[in-house]
Amino acid sequence: MSRTDIDDIKLLEAEFAEAMQRMYAVGNGLDAYRRKLEAGRSAVPVAAPPMSAPPTTGTPVPAAPPAHAAPVPPVVPEPATAVPPSAVPLPTGSPGTSRGGGTSRGGEPSRDWTASETYAAPTPWWQREGMVVRLLGAAGAGVLLIGVALLLRYAIEAGYIGPAARVTLAGILAVGLIGVAARLHRDPQRATGAIAIAGAGYATAYLDLVAITTVYEWLPAAAGLALAGLVGLSGLVLARAWGSELLGVITVAGAALLTPWVGDKDEVLIAGFLVVLALAAWPAQLGHRWLGLHAVRVAPATLALCVAADGGHHPAILGWAVAFAALELGAAVLVTRLESRTTLLTPTLALSALPLTLAATAAGMRVWIVAAVAAAAYLGAAFLARTRSAEGLLAVAPWAGGIGTVYAVIAVGEARLVNWTEPGLLALACAYAAAAHLIPRTWLRWSSVATGVIGLLAFLPILVNVLVKSRAGDLGGAELVASALVVALAVLLPAQVGAVASLVAGQRAELANAGMGAVGSAGDAGKVGKAGDAGDAGAAREPGGASNGGAWGWLTWPLLLAGASAFVVTAAVMVGRTSDRATGGFVVGHGLATLLWAVAAAYLLMHGLGRSSNASRSLQVGLALAAVAVVKLLFFDFSVLDGIVRIVAFIGAGLVLLAMGTGYAKALERARAGRPAPRQYAERSAPPESISRPE
């Protein structure tokens, strides 16, 4: 016999009753143990409290066996009868109290528990444990480091003490601060204050090395950078050992913010010091979610590299920028490939990649070469990175893919190939759309839409040349290739636009439902948003079809006709140019384009009648295209075309429209005759079986 819903409810009630019995048993045990401790403390004998049975929901509680009795097998509770939810008691106080007046399990009078005793009020931020100590420590460390910077740099102008004494005093101060912090950290009550002291000590040591290398030039640049890396690494090792992000933030932020102030003679060397500090601090983040440390170590290095690259011709700055971006990208991908709890502030990948083009200009390198290499690296990282569900907006692949797409567009735009920039951008858009069709990832879809928009905007000047008769001489091979790529993009792009639109709609629905508290609806909206990421395997199978981008399938036909018309006109111009008749080729090309529009409209109308899935959309697009063809004939071809071409265009388009009208009427009649009646009407028209028809 199959189980019913009532049986499931009874089973759940029995399990709930058993769980309540166990909770009360644990509460009785804790109450008895507490009384035993209180009795031992006061040295007053207390009788064993009686164990009162809690209210039940139908499941018997096995009594405790007496001492020295034979073991009693456990009693299996039988399923309880259905009880309304209000009949199930819920404990509202501690295990030793009852709800309302009466006596507790120990026989003492009980009292009511109020909401203020059960739910504590939130503690103000200044009363939280260690908050004031952290604030005072950070402020003290900042003031101390400013004083150290003044000692190392501006004491030179006043001539207080010699350079050696300044450096020695700063070194002694750094060692002393670190030693005091290590001693204070042994005391748990003063461990929080020790963190700020240690951070100030390591930052002081780093600034001391910066002054020795850049201001006094007592150490070669390589040696100074190596020692600075060791100092920064040791400070972050201590932060990792103590499990304190604050120590790492004070160490890195203090050193990074004051390094340009201490030694501003060589901007490239200062940028190198900050890059070394950023790279040395990276291992401290492994296994942690230290987003603040990630931000303070990347942002100063990025700013220093940009300032140094903008300062003039510095070939070395490109090496620092490439090393910084490469190590940041490689570390991010490595974290995704390893099974770790590390969470990175992934948007900083964009910061680390920002100085590359500026550094290429400062180094005298061709920007498009650096951009192409960067695009290949970041796109490769996007495909290699593994996305974990807990990362959300901090996933590596979308950020790396977006940065790679930006550099790919920069590489094509900066190549400066004569008349071939537009075809290059359109080819890039087609490549992204095809990749998003084969590998349905969200970042690829967004990139395909972005590059598609950029490519189509670049195609607009070519479209203007196609429409203006005086510019027919500007049309050539590059324009012909660009027109063919627009035709390809018309087939590939609408599916990705539809997928992105569904993602945006799903995210909006999630936000709206989250604001209204509709958890179930938000889950459904999340399914809508994830549908685009699952991929549209057959999204671009048929131009203009319902599967082609869903509601965005109409986008296929404007792009297709624009690209095909531009291709026909450009090809006709190129043919006419061979006989020095480019203008004649322009006229012939537009006549053929008009006929092409009329034929396409006829195809859509006939094609829509034979289909049931997207017949309405095909008919609408076909009628709209026929109307556009008529408008082109009357307002463009009538004034631009001349001679026999204009006559042929009007007669040919008219014949096509007439044939389309008569053929549509016949096809519609055949479609109605061969189409089965709807099910509900067929059922209504069929006579009942119980009624016999007359012979």
C-alpha cells in the first residue's frame, strides 16, 4: 500500500516529538549539572531535583531505569496522530524554566522571560571588542610613519643630523617597534595593540630602505629592491602567522603611501619599489578573504606606474608594468585552479592591467603589439580560470575576459591599417559571436554584444558611402569585406543579444523579488537569468526565426539587408571601376539592391505561411520589408537612379509585389485547407457517441 500525505505528516510529527524530548532531556541534564556546581560552591546539600516530563505530542517518553536494573530495550515511538501546529509546545526560555508562572524543574518558582533577555540589543561600534584599540593603533601608526618620513627626507634641508644618523635611528626605531609588538602579542589583552605597532615597525623599515636606495643612493637599485621585498615579505608572513589583516594593511598602506614622499627623485624606481611591495604581499592572502589588503597593495602600484609612464620616455617602466600585470593575472588564475579558500578582489585585475598601454607609449613600443599580447593573455586566463559558485561578482573569468576584450579592440584600433580598421572590428565581433555560440559563457555573450555594437558603429561610415553617389569612388575591397562580415554578424549576433537581454531581465526580477521578500519568485527569476548562461545551442539556426535570439530575432533582417545591400552596391562599383564607370556601377548596384529587398519580402511572406512556430513574426517582417522597399523606390531610387536601371527597378519590384500578393492569397487558402481545426472546436463539432445519426 502506498504512503499518503497523512502518513508523511504523522511521521514528521513523530520525529519532531522525539526531537523535543531529546531537547528537554538535555535541558534537564544541564540544569542538574548547574545545580550540582552551585551546591558544591555553597557547600549546602541540595536534594536531587525531580525530573518533570515535558508536554508531548503523542509520543511516549521512556522512563529512566532504576539503578542496578537490567537494561531495558529502547522503546520505538509510534507515529503520532495528527495534531494542529498550535498544540505543539515550543520552549521560550532556558531549559530550566517554564513559560509563564509555575515552578521550574528544580522546584523553584519560575519567572517569565522577556524579549530583552532573549534577544540582546546590538552593541554600538565603539563598544565592540578591540574596535577602539584598532582605531587608535592605526592613527598612531600613521602619525608615527609621517614622522619617520619627515626624519628621513626633510631633516636634510634643516641639517638636524647627518644622513647616517637618520638612517640608523629609523632602523633602530623599526627593530624596536617590531620587538615590542612581538612581546605585547604574547599577552591576549594587549595583542590587538601589538598589531598596529608591528605594522608601523615594518613600514618604517621599508621607508628606511627606500631612503637608502633613492635619496642617499648607498645601495644599488637591485639590492635595495631585493631587501625591500624581503622586509615586506617578512611583515606579511607575520600578519599571516597572527591571522591579522590589519597588520598587513598598516604595513602595506603605510609604506606605499609614504614611499613617493620619501624618495621622489626617480619615479621609475619608486614604481619598482611599490610593485615589489605589492607582489611580496600577495602570499599573505592565500587561504583568506583579505579584500582590504588586496586593494591597498594593488592601487598604489598602479598609480605609481601610470605616473611614471606619463612622465617621459622610460623603457624600464614597460618591464615593471608587464611583470605587475602578469603576476597578478597568473596568481588569480592559480587560485582558481587550486582548491583553496582564498577570495581575491578580482576587479583589481583591471587596475593592474591599466598601465600597460601607457607604459608601451613611454617605452616607445607599438601599442597594438602590447595590446594584442595582453588580449591573448587575459582571454587565455579567462578560459583557464575555474569559476566557483561562491565567488559571484568576484569570479576571475568574467573580469579577465572583459579586460582581454578591451585590449583586443585596442589592438585592432591601434594597428592603423589603411581602410581595414572597420573590417578588423567586424571580424572581431564575428569571432566573439561565434565563440559565444559554441561556448555559452556569460562573459562571452556580453563581450560579443559589446564588440558587435563597436563593429556596427564602425560600419556606419561605410553605409553612408554606399548611400551617397558622390562617394562611390571611396568604396573598395575593405568595404566589400566589411559588408560580408555584417551579413555574417546578422546571423550570429541576435541570439547573443537575446541571451543578454534575458540575463538582465532575470537579474532585475531577482532584485525586485528580493525587495518584496518573494523568495520563491526570486528563485524562478534566477532560473531565467541562468538560462542565458546555459547556452542557446540552436539560437542562430534560422534567420528571423523564433529560435534566433527569441524576441530579438527581428534584428537579423535589418543587419542582413544592410550588409547585403552594401555588398551588392560595392561589388557593382568595383566592377564598374574596371571600365572607369564607378558611378554607373553605383546605380546598377542600388537597382539590384531594391530587387533584393522585394524578393526577400516575398520569401518571408511565403515562408511564414508554411510554419506554425514563428509564422506571425515572419509575416510581420515580410510586410515591413515590402513597405521599406516601396519607400526606397519612391524616395531614393526615383531620384538617384536613372535611365534603364530606374525603369527595370520599378518594373521588377512591381512585378514581384504583384506576384507576392496573388501567390500569398493562394498559399493562404492552401494553408487554411490543409491546416487541422483547433482541438477544442473539433471536439465541439463532433457528435456524441450515444446519439445515433439517421440513416
